[in-house]
Amino acid sequence: MNRTILNSFRPLLGNLGVLLFGWLTGSLHAAAPRPNILFIMTDDHAAQAISAYGSVINQTPQLDRLGAQGLRLNRCFAVNSICTPSRATILTGQYSHRNGVPVFNNLDPATVTVAHRLHDAGYFTAMIGKWHLGSDPQGFDYWNILPGQGRYRDPILYDRDGYRIYRGYATEVITDLTLDALKNRPRDRPFFVMCHHKAPHREWTPNERYRREFATREIPEPATLRDDYSGRADALREQKQSVFHDLTRNDLKLEPPVGLTGAERERWLGVKPDEVEVVVEGQRKTLRGDELNRWKYQRYLQDYLACVQSVDDSVGRLLDWLDANGLRENTLVIYTSDQGFFLGEHGLYDKRFMYEPALRMPFLARWPAGIKPGTTSDALAINCDFAPTFLDLAGVPIPAEVQGRSLVPLFAGGTPAGWRTDIYYRYYHDPGHHNTRAHYGVRTDTHKLIHYWKVNQWELYDLVNDPQEMRNLYSDPKYASVVADLKTRLARLKQELGDTDQFTRELPPDTVDAPPRQMNHRHSDSPL
Ligand code: CA
């Protein structure tokens, strides 16, 4: 009998009665069926762009519906805030130093993941959309994935046998393929389906409807957009992920001059412009300085949020289909993103840093049989916890090598007794795409300590009094005891999690964007 499951279901036992209790205790043969799991994950969707999390820049009615009908975790975090490592962590329940994926290197195809374990426990397992782990998916009955990052328009997806080109917009294509997988699933097994969107990843290409709709919107600027980084470690001044300085003409959707082709065109698009010519009320105008900065922020957010809107529609379609097909009650639907993202906070785009906008993952979940509508929790959760949560729900023992813990106790809301009080974070990809410095750190309910270990610089933030992380208190004598406590926690976490700095001397090369072998073979029944 699994104590974790029993504790989490106690509030619901009155509703579900003896049948559910019988399943939990194993005392009845007529056990309740194990839940289906639909795991919907986007790429780079920040919680601050979801109205269920209080967004002031957009409305996401379908994501709000999902959260209102179930659970919203307010403090869920990535342990290494970039795409490939987060995906490896979600599948293995392990930190990067354990699963061997600290940067953009391939997941070893021999790795046993949650998909293998659920498959072996009798689940139908499927993976559709952005994979971005280099090697082919393992442990899935069905998979159909984008090569590398994939593309927004007319995306290519490939399976074991070859590739097809799908006409349309990536978010809609991936939703269609997920619905097809659900419709064609075997009916005698519960399902575990991963629907992984490409959106809203850079270069933030919306569909035409939402591009037009958002092009005229004025998006509020975040309070920290013009952060001057005073008092902070050098890393913030050295990064190259600045909205004002590092967005390219391609990011800003500027049109290359007619006649420019090939490498010349690519070079033009790759320039980070310090002046831009636009047409305002029929007049040509050159933007520079702060006027250009404000324009860049608007262009970035307009396209990003327009991409999010298609994701919101996708979630609505999937929920509608489950509801219309008798699958609402016993399907756990999760919505998350592989990490957070900077939407201009601290002047940044992208992720990587341990600051809240990039560290935090949205986590909304609906499961009428096991979660009451309107449930919320402030307990500290991490992406290592997803795999053990699925195993717990499937009645599969959680192996010792899994470093997360089941989130099922949080399904009752609040923070259970004995829950973790701190989390560990480590980022390796230095200099990476944006000259982001390697760092590690610890976050508690109230504070965050970051160590840029290569240069031995520290930052301390009081998350209660300074939630926007603008004042580095590391050298403030009043915080000496807080620093000492956090350093003790950091050392304990490193030791408990087995981080012996194994990836600090040599990192694996970035390999996940190499063309897969299936790209040599096109399906003869291609939709084109
Ligand atoms: Ca990502």
C-alpha cells in the first residue's frame, strides 16, 4: 500500500467512497482503473504569460479553465533551465549530473525512462511534437517528433520509418496528431500521451490570425525592463540575451531587401540592429535609442504572446475532446513548459539564469477523480518530480535512482507535512548561445542564493521583500546568518543529490540538432 497515494486521496474519500478506498488498500478486486495521463508541454512558456498565474499581458482562457477545474502549483521549478536538460530530467526524474544531459547533448538511448516503466506497467505510451533529445524516443508505443527545434510553418515530423511534411501551423499540426493518437489508442489500456509543442520558442512565429491580432497591441512593460544590474554579479552585465541589444532582424521579423538570397540573406537577418526603419501612419521613420528599445520589446512580446494564443486554443481542443469522449473523469491532464522565460524582466529574453521568471515552470493539472476544482499549492516542486508522480499514479514502485518525489500529495492542496524546504539548481551551458555564466544555487520559500562558481561571485535575494530580485544582499551584514544557513543547505543538497562537480571540468558537445537518420527516408504516404 502506498502511503503517499493514500494521504493525497484522503480528502476525496468521502466523494469516491468504498471503491476508491478498495483500490488504494488493495482489499477489493474491483479496483478503480488507473488514470490516463495527458502531459501537454510547451517550449519556453513563462507562467507570467498565463492569466491563471495573474498575467497582466495576456489572457489564456483555456489554460485558466484547466487550472480552475483542478490544480495550480505556484512554485514549480526547472533544475536546469534550458530545453534539452529539462526534457531529460522530466523523463528520468534525475538532475542533469545524474542523467548525463547537462547541455544540448543526446540522451543515451539506453536510459530507462518513465515511458519504459509505464509501458511495462501496461500503459499505452505516445510522444508527439518537440523531443529535442537527439537520440530516438525509447519506451513509446508510438512517437512522431520534430527534428531538433522543428519549424513553425509546414513542420516536418518523423517516426521510426521516415519523415512527412505536414501542411499548416506547428501548434495545430501537433494538436491534430495528438488527437489522432488518442483516437487510435488501444481501448484496453490506460494511456500516457506526451504532447510537446514547439511554441512559443524563439523565433516566435505566430499563425497569421494571431499575428495580425497582436500586431496592434500595446503590451505593458515589466518594471525591471531597464534594470541597470547595480550590485549584482558580473554575469548579468556579460550576458547577451538582452531585449534591447541582442534581438536580431530575424527575431524582429524585419524584411530583407528584395534580391538578397542564400548566405547573404542569412547574414542580414542575423544582424542585431541599432536602428530600424518603420512606417508610421504612412510615413517612413527611423527608430533609434529608447524609441527603438520600446519598439523591440513590443515586437518581441506581440509575437511571443500570439504564439501562446494558439497553444491556449490547443489545450481547449484537447480538453473538449476528452470531455466529449467520456475521458474527463479519470484522465490527469497536465500543462507545463520545459522552463520559464524572461519576457523583458531584467531587460532579458531567453531563460538559463536562476532568476524567478526563467526558473519557474507553469503547472496546471485537471483530474476530476483525484483533484478538487480550484486546488492550489505553494509547496516547492521541481521537474524531477514529474516522472515519480506518473509512476505513483500508475501503481509502479519509484526506483531509488529517481531523485524527485511524487507530487500526488500536493493534489490535495497546501503543503503536506515533511515536504521539502529547499531546491537545488545548476546551469552549465557557459558561454552557450547567450554568454550566460555557469552557476548553481539554492531556493527556499523565502530566499535564493546563487553562486557563479567560476568567478566566485555570489548573489542573495530576499524573495519576500524583493520578489523581483533587484537587491543583492549577499554582502549585507544583516543577512550573514541567512547566507550561512543557505550555504549549509547548498552543501547538503549537493551531497544528497550526488553532484560532485562532475560536469564542471568537461562538458559533452552540443549534438541534439544533428539531422536524424530518418530524414533520409520520406514516407510514401506523405500528406503532400
Ligand atoms: Ca525550452
